[in-house]
Amino acid sequence: MEAKLTLKLDKMAIDSAKRYAERHNRSLSRIVEGYFKNLSSEFIYPKKHSPLVESLTGVLSEDDLEKFAQEDERARYILRKEI
């Protein structure tokens, strides 16, 4: 069930967050939701990864991963042709 949440934040912080969301092809709502879920899960589940890995979680979208997989396959094909 979804519910609406209103926040009051610094305008520069909001503008920066919107640019970040746009660059990563994600909605600001999804980013905030993920952050809140991550906050609550820290108390339920012990961390399995280093802080660096945790900070990178969610940076790549599914589309990014698919694009990298296609580029990787293309690179392997080119390397096989050169042999």
C-alpha cells in the first residue's frame, strides 16, 4: 500500500537530489523509499558488506546492468574475432 509523504528540505538539497535521480533514471520517490527501507533493515539484518559496497548499492539500474552485459558480450565477440 502506498501513502503520500510531504517533506520540508533545503531547496539546494532537493534540486541536487532531483538531478541525481534523473542521471540515474530513477524517481526521487524510489530513491527515498529505498533509503528508508535500508534504514529499517539495518536494525533487522546485520550488514554483510563493507560500507563502500553498501554505499554503492542501488547505484546501477536494471537497464544499466543490461547495457553493460551487452557491451561485455560485444567485447568478447570482437576479441574472439581477432584471435
